[in-house]
Amino acid sequence: MSIPAPDLAVPGAVRALARGAALHPVWRSGLGGVTFRTGDGRFIKYGPLHAETSMAAEAERLRWALRFTRVPEVIEVGKDGTHEWLVTHALDGRSAVDPRWLTDPATAVRSVGEGLRALHDALPVDECPFDWGVHTRIARAAARGIRLPATLREAPPVDRLVVCHGDPCCPNTVLADDGGWFAHVDLGALGVADRWADIAVAAMSTEWNYGPGWEDALIAAYGVAPDRDRLAYYRDLWNAT
């Protein structure tokens, strides 16, 4: 995942979705997708059809989560024979990996941790129709032909079931201008799972974005002590699937 160059070529379908509004590329995903911000306050997420993700599924999750927490409001979702797209209203904030926050990792890391805890506390497990538990993830990996190590087939006992973000890497937390947590984006994998499935990945992603030494700070901001066994298991599961 990366911030694309300002002169990134704009796909024709994105221009059509923009309906004449100015377009500014803001994000490129590891799966070949790109996200643009329009001059009239929308985000257009556009990418190739992929077995691992579905923007229709993300739209469904966003609509559900919006009842309980701050996430983008869906305007339009669709696909053609090769690509799919998701159009949402823009949020008033900046990604935790915006250049402003890369120069202030202490603030960003604290807010990512606090925001993840706020998300887990806000979303009701009993009302969530989506699952992101270990058995579901292993089954999906098998369906894609991924053979997992035997060590991943027996997860640690569940600490606390929550509605997980599913892709809680730091770029998917939005910060307000004062550095506080504001919202979350990219909820395509949202579902019920042990909270350490999210904590482990969020903590791991601090090194990718801010350098070494920030993992425990994020966990402290979330409000728990590091659980090394669960951290190791869920990082390995993330990397394997």
C-alpha cells in the first residue's frame, strides 16, 4: 500500500464516476486498486475483481457499522466484467499515515490504538452478521488453495470476542486535526473475532509505517498488556492468509 504520484493515470470508469469533478489520487492498494478524492467531497475506490476482497461486501459492512460508529457513508457500489468500485462521502480527517502524522508517530500510534478500542467497544457482537473468526479465515484460505502450517490450525483460547475491523493497519485509521481518533475506513473484512486478531495486526503495522519500537505503545493505548502468544499467532495467521 502506498500514496500514488499526483500524475497517476485516471481510469476511464473513475472519470465517469467523478461526473466532471476534479480528481486527486490518494491511495494505491497492494491488490492493484486505487482511491481518488473528488473535488466535490467524495472518495472513489476502484480496482480489479479479486477473490480475496469484494467492494460489495465492504459496502454492506460499512452500512451496518455506520449505525454504531464513524465510517464512510456509501453513495454507490458496482462492478463490470473486470473491475469494481465503491463511492463514499469523504470524511473530515487524515489517514494516520498522512505526511503530517508520519512526523509525529507518538500521536498517530496512540490514536490508532485508542481508535481501535473505541471501535471494538462500539460495535455490538450480538447484532453483527459477519464473521472473521479463525475457522472462517482458514476455510477461506483453503478455498483459495492456500495451505496453512499446522501450527495455525489451533488458535489460542478467545480472550474477548469483538467486531473486528479486519484490516486494522495504521493507514485505515482517520485522525482529526487535533490528532485524536476520528473514524475508520476499508472495512471489507469486518467481522466477529477475538480482539487480538485486530490488535496484533495494528501493532505489527506500526513498524511498516513509523519504524521499530512502537508496537507496545499501540497496545498500551488500546488499554491492555501485551499477550505475546496471541500476538504471535494472529500475526502468523495474517501473514499466511
